[in-house]
Amino acid sequence: MNVEEAIKTTKQIPLEPRTLIHITLVHNKVYEVIGNALKPFGISLQQFNVLRILRGQQGQPANLSTLNERMVTKMSNTTRLVDKLLAKEYVSRSICASNRRKVEIVITPLGMDALSNMSKAVAEAENNIVKNLNKQELEQLNHLLDKF
Amino acid sequence: MNVEEAIKTTKQIPLEPRTLIHITLVHNKVYEVIGNALKPFGISLQQFNVLRILRGQQGQPANLSTLNERMVTKMSNTTRLVDKLLAKEYVSRSICASNRRKVEIVITPLGMDALSNMSKAVAEAENNIVKNLNKQELEQLNHLLDKF
DNA sequence: AAACAATATTTGTATGTACAAATGTATGGT
DNA sequence: ACCATACATTTGTACATACAAATATTGTTT
């Protein structure tokens, strides 16, 4: 993923903005590759992410603000994202008995099933993206990203 | 930018997906900070990017496919993005005489003016984001990102 | 208990983006 | 010149996202 080639420029870009462009380019690639892996399942990366969070709850219901906190890319409208999963019957939604303002979202068996299929495809895509980096390089990269 | 904290999890995430999540988190932050710097100017990061490409043309017009090639985040609809810049009178658009399929887009003096104001704000934001990384670390990071 | 503020979610609306089909123009073969 | 094909952009439509205002419920203060 060469920056100059990707944005077809011959000019030399200062180190700071170049780094930020670089991160965006890599992110776009990650997003695209994983998005494509999910396409056959008719689900977006955001929706997949929510399903994974729900699985991590181990049966315990999650409410919308919890989901939002745990999402990689926070969004302003988790309600409508859950609507989509509800339409696919991958989750169920009910009003919390102890606090009727809250809502309880649980992944369904159908959702769990779909998720395990998707997970395999996503894991493959993920490993493919990082295939040119060894363990030490990945650790180094994580360390540098911590500085942001 | 700690991953586990950002997505409120205590579970340990395997190195490969953790790296990808990390990149997304940093990207989101970059996007947010620069987006905020541009907000007072009423322009999106994508539009700003196009203005910069046009300035780089040094008077030479660019057509839509050229813009698309050079954009950091490629998009399917450059026409409507240019419409927005046209409405602000930051660019002009005319049909290419030698090939009437093509369109010639040029940045206007007003656009140049606006751009130089924005550039200052964006450069500040950019430097602020990378302030915890020194030159060597930035170079190392770029080198690792090349491997994607 | 009534009034007010705080919390959690939903809804409305504007804007942004993705993808496919449509339009208009140019090019090469016959 | 005619036709098929390729090219560059535009348009239509569906979907995604951002932000603010509205709704419903709970907690707190007097």
C-alpha cells in the first residue's frame, strides 16, 4: 500500500499528513476487504460487530447504550441498526422490566448460527490482510497506534 | 488510543483482529478531528481533498476520473461532490472542447482563498493528532503500513 | 405528591454514499 | 457511413449516517 501510487501523485508529501493519509488508505482497504467477505451474508460490518458484541454477552441482554459504547465505530443511531438485525431475526428486542426506558437486546439462535458462519469468512479476510506482517511487526504497529 | 478501553472490553483480542480494530479506531479519530477543524468552513473532508487536488493541478483543469483517481477515499459519485463545490463557487466546470464526454474542473480564486484558510486549520489539527510521535516513529509507522 | 432534571431511546430531517442504469460522445472495424 | 463497443459522466434509487428534537420513564428536590 504505497501512498503516492494510491493517490497518483509524484509530489512529496510531508511526513505528518502522509502518515494520516496512509492510515486512511489502509483503513479503507480493511473496510473494503471485510465488507466484501460479509457481502454474501447480506450484512454490514457494523451489524456484524453488534452481533459479536451480543455473543460476548453470553446470554445476558445488552441495551442500546451498552452496544454503542462497545462498537468500534460509534454511531448516532443504534436503534435503526438494531432494526435491521431484528428484521433478519438475528436479535430480539424487549423492554427492560426493571427500567422501562431501557431496551434489552439478545442474539437469537438464528443469529448465533449466522454469526458463526460469517466469523469464519471474516477471520480469513482479516488474516489475509495482515499476511505480510509477522507477529513482531504487528506488535510494533499496535504499539505505535497506541500513541494516537 | 487503547483498544480495550475504546471498545470497553476486558477480553483479550487476538493480535491480528486487534490490529485492524486499532487502525479503524485511529482512523475514526483522525477523521473526526480533521472534520471538526473543517466544520467552521462548512466543507467536508472529501470536498477539501478535491480542492487540494485541483490546486495541485496548477491551473490545469482536471476531469472527474482524474479527481477520483487521486482522492484518498475513492467514491462512486464525484459528480455530486463537485456540485457542492460549484454551489460554493469554489470551482468551475465546463465541457472539454477536445473530448466532449469529459468535463474540465478548475479551482476558482475564491476557492483558492478558502483553501488557504482551511489548510492552516487542517495542518494544525494534523500536527496535533501526531504530536505524540516523533519523526522516527512516524517513519516506522509508514513503513509498517506499506506492508498492507 | 408535584415539579423539575436526568436518562434511554426513538423519530424526523437533512445530508452523504453505493450501485446500477441511463445518457451522450468517441473510436475502430466493416 | 453504419454498427458495435468503449468511455466519461450523470441520474435514479436505495441505503447509511449525523444531528437535533421529541417521547417516555425514572430519580430528585422541595
